[in-house]
Amino acid sequence: MMVKQHMLFTLYSICGIVLKGAQGQFPLVQNMTVTEGGIANLTCRVEHNDNTSLQWSNPAQQTLFFGDKKALRDNRIELVRATAQELTISISEVTLGDEGLYTCSLFTMPVKTAKAFLTVLGVPKKPEINGLTKPAKEGDHITLTCVTSGSKPAADVRWFRNEKEIKGAKEVNASGKTFTVKSSLRLQVDRQDDGVAYTCRVDHVALTTTHEDTTQVLEVHYAPIVNIKHSATLPQEGQYLKLECEPQGNPSPDPVLWTKDGGELPDLDHMIVEGRELTFTSLNKTDNGTYRCEATNHLGTSHAEYKLVIYDPNAQKNVPDHALIGGVVAVVVFATLCLIIVLGRYLARHKGTYLTNEAKGADDAPDADTAIINADGNHAHAEEKKEYFI
């Protein structure tokens, strides 16, 4: 077909025919991007064409359509529109091999061309998560690896822990025209990871409205931890009481073992064991003691204890208020100390006065009585001082 067309132009040239209407025209095309498996529409336009033929050719320079005539036997390639001003063709089920530079030619003298690049996006495959061991044990180190292939350009891989994004280590490898992307996540699992969903999510330009993701739920085995829940804060005689053993472990530690004071539970009608619950229908003082709940799985054993002391409200009425007594004693002691201090200061002051008075006239007095009388020089007070001295 190309040979015939060139021969036709040569003939036109020999005959002196000038294609005036197309001399100032150029074909117009646009680059296209299409997702692998999609449909690519290639359009070539020219204004004011006077029936000069348009042609599309592929990157291998094979003619696809010359005007409305199909030149390449490929069922995926179809004619959409062929007029003097436009040639549009479609390529369905596009593959990565269809990517490249397509040429539209306008057969003027000389031939004028325009080139459009067809970009084909490789769709990433659904990601796969590897490295998950079920179940994992608390304290184990594991590495989760997410892999997706077939993307072009390279896809973006992200990790989420219960929808909260966490960072992984990304690695990109080329495989022909596409890329394989791997992201690794290193974990030291504990009981908090049990039941947690780890999601690998792939984002890519070819995934215009959604994303590809894969989720794995971790199962972590761990030794039990035990707690005892009680129904009464101050258990009283004759009252109902329920003790509930709450072990947290995986696998679930069933059944649990109840003991009292290091031995078996007494066989009493008012003491009932049902599953993890120990129930007292009517408490009495013989129930006082330390009750233990023990839980075991293949990773270990744990226990919790509850000390039962029966509260007697009648006995509490006869017990003196120790706080009140303590307050009264403190006041008495404080008052006594104050009295001692005041009395000591008073006696110390009067003792000084006595010693001073006794000293006066002591040099000439033959005895103590005379010294006291002479010290003041007043016989009227001598008798008082004498009595004070005695």
C-alpha cells in the first residue's frame, strides 16, 4: 500500500499536479496514557485537508491504517473514524508491548508526520504477605514480608497495624518492563499483638479509584495472668458473696483451680464452684481465709489470691474510737507539758529571790534566823521569812 501511494505521488509530481490545499497543513496528535488491559484511542487531525490521506503506524513502523483501510492483521486494532480531517483508531486489551511512539503521516509533498507516545501502566498484582507463623509465641521475633509484582512504574507499598500506618523496609527490583516491590516488617510480638490485623496496602497510578491490600491477623500465645473480682467490698456474716476468677491467657486456661489456705476447698453446702466462679450463698466466720485461683496453659501457670475476712457490724459498735482517744491523750500531754514549763519558770524566779535575801547580813549573823532578819532589816517580816526558810 505504501509503495502504491508513493508511486501515486510520484505520478502527481510528474504530471505537475500540486496539492495546494494540504501544503500548509500539519497533522496534530496527543500523547496517551492507558492502563494495561484497557483501550487506547489514537487520534490524528488536520485542518482544511483536500482529501490527502492520513496514516497511523506503530513503534515498529508497521502501518496500522491508511485512511479507512486496515493494513495490519491485529483483531485488537479497529477503525473509529476516518475523514479528510481525522483518522482515529483504537487498540483494545493494551499490553506493555504496545507502549511506544506512534506516527501519524499526512501524505503531502513532502510527507508531514506527527508522533504520539503511548504509555502503558502496569497494574500491580494483589499483594501477598509471607512469614507469618500461626500461632506465634509471646516474645518471638518475626518478619512479615509483603510482595507485589507487575507494576509500572514501581508501586508504593505501605503497612498498617489496625488501620494505623507503620513503617516498613522497602525494596524495588526491575523485571523487564515491570517492577517487583517488597516491603518487610520486623516485629517482636507480645500479648498486645494477639488479634491485631496487619495490612499490606498497594497504591499505584493505575489503581485510580481503589487500592489493593491483603490483611493477616496475628495469633499470639502467652502465659495467663489472673485477677479475682469480688462482689462485696465489706463482706458481712450471712451475706451473699461471689468471687470471679478472670484469667487472661492464650490458649484460654480452662478450667481454673480454686483452693483455700493452701488446701482443697471445704465441702460446704453454701460454697458453690461453677466454672470460674466461687459463690458463698450465706457467709459465716468459718469462711475466713485466703482463697486462691490458679490458671494454667501450655506456656505457664499464674494465680491470684483473695483474703476473706468477715465483717461484723455489731462488734464494731463496741470498739472504742481510737482516733478520739488518741486526740484526748495528746491534749492532756500537751497541757501537762505546758503546766510543767510554767511551774518550773515560777520556782526558778522565787528561788533566786530567796538566795539573794539570805545573802544580805549573813556575814555578821550568828545563825540562819538572824541572817534572814538582818537581810531585810525589818523585824515585822522576820517571822514570815523564818517560816519560809523552815
